[in-house]
Amino acid sequence: MGVDHACERFQSEIRFALVSDASLQERLSCLISGVCHLQRDGFPDEHVWDEFRKLVNETTKRGNHQQGDEAIHATTSQMSNEKARECLEEALSIFSHLAKAFGRTEFVI
């Protein structure tokens, strides 16, 4: 798939998170559900890949035996607004790295 695909997925999910009236937890859940399937080849280097994996792990750790969207929802629904906001900010940072790697100095959200 590559960095361009990852960048497009993140851009779409970030856009939704910015304009949605949903709670921070719901925005985060939707964003992670939309990008959690991305693979290593979609990231420009190990650092960004590691940051992405940390974010996915942080947003699925309370899922116990659940997988995918269920694990994401189980975790994000229990987060404080502050923690959900931190995770959304981390997602924006990852998107910024992807946009730079894809050669986009300007992007539309």
C-alpha cells in the first residue's frame, strides 16, 4: 500500500475527528478503526511506525479478548477526555510525519 495510502487514510480520519460533534472518545474510536489495519510499509521509518503501534496499543489495551472495533470501543469509551485528547494529538502528529514523507507540504483537512 505505501506511505501515500497511509497518508490518505489518516487525512480522512483526522478530518472526521476535527469536524464531528461526537465525543472525543467516539472520534478517537472512529479514527483508530479507520487506520488500525495499516501495515509497516505505510510508514516512512521505524520511529513513526513505533509511534503508530503505541497509539494502536493504547487504544485497544482494555479490549481483553475482543478484537478490532470492539477492542477499540471498549478501550476508548473508558478514557478520560484528557487521555482521548492526547491520543488524538498523537494521531495528528503521526499524520504530520506521513504528510511530510509523502511530500505534502500543504494538505487539506
